[in-house]
Amino acid sequence: MAEPQYWRGSWSIAVEPETVRQGVLHRDEEDRFRLELVGGFDIEVREPLPDGRGWAVKSESRTVEMIHGTAEGHLFTVLVPQAIHTTGFIENITAQSWSSNRVLKGIHLARLDEPVFTRAHLQLNYLLQWSNRTTLSLIIPMQDGKQGGELEVHRQPEIVMTAQHEQMQCGLRIRSHEFNVERRPAAGTTTIQTTEWAVLDIDPPSALPYDAFDTINRDLQDLLTFCAYVPAASQDQSLMYNASAAHLGHTEFPNEVKVMGRQIYCGTPPVPETPFHNYLFTLDALDFSELIPRWLGLKEKARLGCNILFGLRYISEGYVGNRLLGIATAAESIHRALRPTKTPLTPQQFKTLKQKLRDAIMDDPDDNVRAFVNNGLHNNPTYRERLLDLADIPQSAVVDKLLTDRERWAMMLKRSRNDLAHANERSTANADTSAAFWLLEITYALLHLVLMAELGLDGEAQRRALEHPKISWARTQFQNVLDGSMSE
């Protein structure tokens, strides 16, 4: 959740810098932007009438890609703004309001696809503790089994980890401030403090447009959501550029541009703070240099299924039935991506079978029969077979402990998916949604174990993931669902 802010200054459409209006850019607590102008810009689309005595105004307005602003000492680029209200007409516009989902603070872009940014910085919830690294160390002297002597706190300026994925370099920096000593003589107190934080860096091989970092930023956000088993919000995002004739700035070091606006998940309401968080795994289990290329490669392979999977966590509200259909779809998509060659028959067996069927119906006068054999037969596994094959990917003992009975789990999910997808009356016959909810949660947990196995995390790491409080509770409740269905 962002703090409400506003910037008062001068604004112009990027391609019409000569037309300047005064106004205020507002940022609300949900990170949405509204630009309120005194006066406004003519955005009507007009065509001359055939007789030349006037013009016709079209219903749609012209597209504005960017609005530039200079406000309170900062440059702003309001990206893809939408005019939401205009008071007045043509040259007599007295007020105008614009909305936007994203604003760059610190630069005037020449065009949306301008390749100017050389690095991205990203801060995410849970990143520091997940790194399993710290720049701070505490030495507690012990005498006779008790604390004694002087405490020592040591600080190193920075810890840097790097990884390479294709031509993109990723880095994770753990940083901390110098110790700050605050003495308050009147109060009779002295406070010594520092702050430690973690930052992800993305370095492409060459300069990129502002939105070219979106995919890898989302993939890294999904990684933290995956490991933390809760939605990981984007806390801060910035882009760096080098000074040039088109973009003046510091010449000795990169210039920073803040990326402001609504993210996939904004962390609303604020995450409750606890001293420790339970992760499925941290960088203690797999080194950063190995994890990042494996994760980005896995995400690229199974992008659609993973987007659905983590999207269900970012958007936590919704009917259980809709969410269960979503997780069922994610399971099928992930299986298709991870096991694309999995088929009931070998390609040669299927080819032979199809040819036998063609020979058998060669003289059949019904065109529909021949069309069905030629075009309607496919060598694809059934949905149930896909689910059982997914359950074979993690360590078998871990899956058995999670699902109890993988065959019954697969049949329950298949039946629920078919009922919901085809709007069968059976899908709404039972008002009690608890069984559907725990089927959803246990499937969500299984897909996380599948991804862990694909990343190369061994059976012991998967077994530890089962001890996560949320997964352990879901396992217990799903067992109760299975026991209840057996007694009916």
C-alpha cells in the first residue's frame, strides 16, 4: 500500500511539448494515479464535413501514449494515460482529468519503446530472510555457560550473489547502513541502530525499453511467492540509465528512475510482521547461481500454468468453485508443459492403430465416420492420467504422505473439474464447500512439490516442505475429507 502523494507542476503531451498546462498528479493509497489539469488538451478526433462548412466529431478520442511533467524538481512520464473527464470544448476546455496505472519518476521518455534502461532494481517481500545471508554478525562471549564480557556486533558493507540466465545477469545484494548513534542527553538514552535489506538486480546485455523488464520482474516475484508460500509484494522497483544528449543526468554513475504504479500484487492490506517466516525452501537449499537460471527456464517452459497457479494467490478472493477450476486448469497446463511427449501409445503404435481404423472404414459411406477417424482421434493422455503422472514427479513417499490416496485425489479433481467446466448440476448440489476448498489447497501444495522436483530439490527438501504449517494443516483436513467420503 502506497502513501498518498501529489506533485504540482507543468504538464504536456509528449509529442506536443509547446502546449503546457498546470496541474497536480495525485497518487492514492492503492498506487493509482490521477492527473488534474487546469485547462486541458484537445483530444477530439474531427473530420471535415463534405461541404467544408464544419467538421464531425468522432465518438472515440485520439490515443495519447505519454504525458510529460516537471513537478517539484522531478521529471515525470505518465504512461498510456486515459482522459476520464473534460470540462469545456476544444479551445474552451477549463479542466481535465487523466488516469494512469504507471508513472516513471525521473525521466522524460521520447517514446514508449525507447531502449534507454541498462539495469533494474527490485525489492520484494520476504527477500532478505529467504536469502539466508546477513551482513551483520553478533558475538556473545560465554563464561561458564553464561553470557559474559562485551557483546560484539560486526557489519560488512555488502554481500553479492550473481547468476546468469541466457544473456541476462541477475544479482542479489544484501546491504546495510552504517551504524547510526543517536544520543539524547535530556532523555538520558543512547540508541545504536542500522537497517539491513536485500535488492535484486537485473542487467541485460544492452539497453531496453521500460516494459522489457516486466516479465523477468514478475518471474522473480513468482519465485518469492513460490518459496514463501504466500503472495510476495513488490516493495520498490527502479530502472537505471546512463546520461546522454537525450537524457541529461549524472555522468559518473547511472541515473535512477522510480517505477510507480499498481503491481500484480500490491501487499494490501500490509503484511503482518513476524520475526520469522516459514519457507518451502531458501537459498540454503539451492545456491542463487543455480536456482535463478533453473527457475527462469522452468517458468518459461510452464508459463501459462504457473501464471494461473500463482495468480490464485495474488488474487485470493473468489468463489471456491472458480478457484478449484483454476487450479485444475493449472495442473493440466503444467503437465502439458513439463511432459509434452507423454502419450498413452508410442507414436508408432498410434500411427499403426489409426491406419488400421482407416483401412476398416475405407468403404464406409458416412463421411462423418471417416472425418472422425482422420481428425478426431488424438494420442493424448486423459485428464486423470495427467494428474497421476504429475504425482509421480516428486518423491513417491512425499506424495503419498501428502495425498494419502493419489487415485482418489485424481478422481476427485477430475470430477470437480468436469462438473465445473461443463456446469453440471452436481457442481452446485452440495452447499458445503469445505471439501472443494481442501481439494484446492492440497492440489496447490502438490504443484509446488512438482516445481521443487523440477528445480532439482531432493526428496529431503520436499519432505521438509510438507512440514510447512499451511501444507501440514491442508494435509490433515484433506485426510478428513477422504475419511468422510469413505463413511458416506
